[in-house]
Amino acid sequence: MPYEPDLQRAAEVLNEGKRVAMLVGAGAMHAADEVVQVADTLGAGVAKALLGKAALPDDLPGVTGSIGLLGTKASWEMMKECDTLLMVGSSFPYSEFLPKEGQARGVQIDIQGRMLGIRYPMEVNLVGDSAETLAALLPYLKRKDNRSWRQKIDKSIQEWNRILEAHAHVEAHPLNPALVYHELNKRLPENAIFSADSGSSATWYARYLKFRKGMMGSLSGNLATMGPAVPYAVAAKFAYPERPVFALAGDGAMQMNGINELISVSKYWKEWKDPRFFCLVLNNRDLNMVTWEMRAQAGEPKFDPSQELPDFGYAQFAQSLGLRGVKIERPDEVGKLLDVALGADRPCVIEAVVDPEFPMMPPHVTLKEATAYVKAVLKGDPNAGEMVKDTLKTAVATVFKSKGRKGEE
């Protein structure tokens, strides 16, 4: 537990701030009540590092969602406009998504002293358990009567949600992956547990799945290792056999180890109290995240020999194991077939055949990223036509959906 003078110094920094932003991670997973109380007192918004996605429900006021390249525009805007940063239980490493140095005063809470001050120059560092430290800090904090900053954050969250919906309904061939996750989010069962793979699946997981109280989720947050979705989900199901579990994977990870893990599922599922186990596979025959990283970060076109994957019948394979398998190929059948899958009496593989050229738009496109994208096109990306068309349609949807709704308010 931090010493009282350190708590007082931290409170002084936070009380003097007019635009406080919070960033919470996996270390705050058990501190939801304390985080909510502190955020409400300070009129702060709360962004979540990806490993801390389950730390707070997404339907609470001021929760901006994920942060970083896979994060939300609301989190980006909050970090760029705040004057004070309170980081709790997070080692989020991407400093370009935090306030610029000198922009904000900082307070950090972490149980490991070696993690303090390494991501952002903090004015006050507090070593201690997240829940206990926040509870000890709370009596020193003064409630901010001016709520305009929180109100601005809430409007930004609402606008981002409209943008997500617009992106989900952009036409793609054969299927928009965002639409699949948008429709899945409407149908999430209570107390569900999620594991996401490293790749494009992590993007849609981070943005479209709105966690409610009691939900859990994880992924390879430190190493971004391919292949954890199905093994993580199997482990979660053994730990919580009474809860529904979702493995969210791409076809690259499924071909690496996921299809083998389905054999384990077929062996053990009858021992589980609740048979609901779902594996959602995005089948685009592409190592999609790396393809887009090559384009948007290195300025290199897709290299087919390393990126293309052989086709494989994931739903059909599940059926051969005695599991359920559902294959989605058209936008008009997404909702209906998700309902069929979620109502299955045994584990089910949901195979969605999606467009590899649909872009994972970052919350803010930098000049460097835009320049790299253009270079990839000019160097002869094999799918440049579809890639540019899908990107333009998504960008237009972002602008007009946002502007149109603003005009209605």
C-alpha cells in the first residue's frame, strides 16, 4: 500500500486536472468498482488495454473501449485532448496512443514497481494493488462539478458506435467481417467467455464485442502469438464448464493448430455441464493482419506466395467430428445462421467466408500510414482494385454516417 504522502501527491495532480483520462489493464480486472468510483469522481473517461477488455463493462458511461491500433476513435480522441493521465494496472506499450510528452500530468498505479513510469513520464508513481490503492486514494479526491469533459467523451463514444455500425454495413465480397461481429454482438449470451487469436480477429473482437458485467476475455496480449484462440477456449471451458465459450480465430491460426484442437473438443464436450462452445472462423484464405501490416506500415504489396492459404472446409470438418458446423457466405444469412449456431445442442464451428480486402481502419490514419498504403498500391498489389474500393467505401461510410447523425441532433 502506498504511503499517505504519496496518495496526497497523486490526489493533488488528479484534482488539479480538468480533463482526466484513465487507462486500465489486466491489473485492474478485480478493481471494477473502485475504477468506476474514481472515474465518476474525476469526471474521467476510461480506456481499456486489450488484456483489460473485461475490466469494465462497455455499457458504463465514460468507457471508451479499447486503445491502440485496434482501439476506438473515442479512446484516441480522449488521449489526445486530456491534460491528466491515470494509468492503472496496465503495461500498454504503444506510447504513440498515449498523450504526447508534456501534454498531460501523470499518475500510475501498479503492483510491480518495475512497470512504473516506463510507458509515460509519470509525476506520481504508486506501488500497490489496484483495488486497494484506488480505494485508499478515493477519500483524497474532489468531485468535479464541471462534467463537460465527461459529456464530450460520452458523445465521442456514441459517434464511434455509429461509425462501427456504418462500417459493418459496407458492402463487401463475399462478406464483410465487421458485419459478422456486429451481428454476433447482438446475440452474446450472459457470462460468456471469449478468446481471440492474433490477427484480424483481434481487431473485430476489440471493437465490436461489447462486454457486459460477468463476461471474460483474453488473447495473446504480450507476444501476439498466432494460434491461442482455440486452446485458450478449451482451457476456459474446462475451468468454467457451465459457461458459454467462444474461440475467435482466423483461417491461418485454424490451419496452424485450431483444427487439431477441435479433435479435443469432440472428445470431451459431453463431459461439460453446458455444451455451448463456439469457434468462429474468418475464412478469407489470407494471413490478413500481416498482409495489411505490409501495406499500411511497410508500403509493400501483398506477397501471394507467403500470404495466401489453401481453402479448407472448417464447418464440414467439424461435422465430420460429430460437432455442428455452420457456413455463412452471404450478408442476408448472417443473423439467421448465427441464431442456428448459437442454438446448437453441441459445440459448433461457425465458418464465415469473408472479404480479405475489407480494411481494418485504425482510429486515426497517420500520414505515414496513408503514404505506405499508396506505395503498396503503386508497387502493384495484386488485389489493388478491390482493396482501394473497399477502403474508399469504408472511409465514405465513416464521414457521412457521422455527419448525418450530427445534423440530426
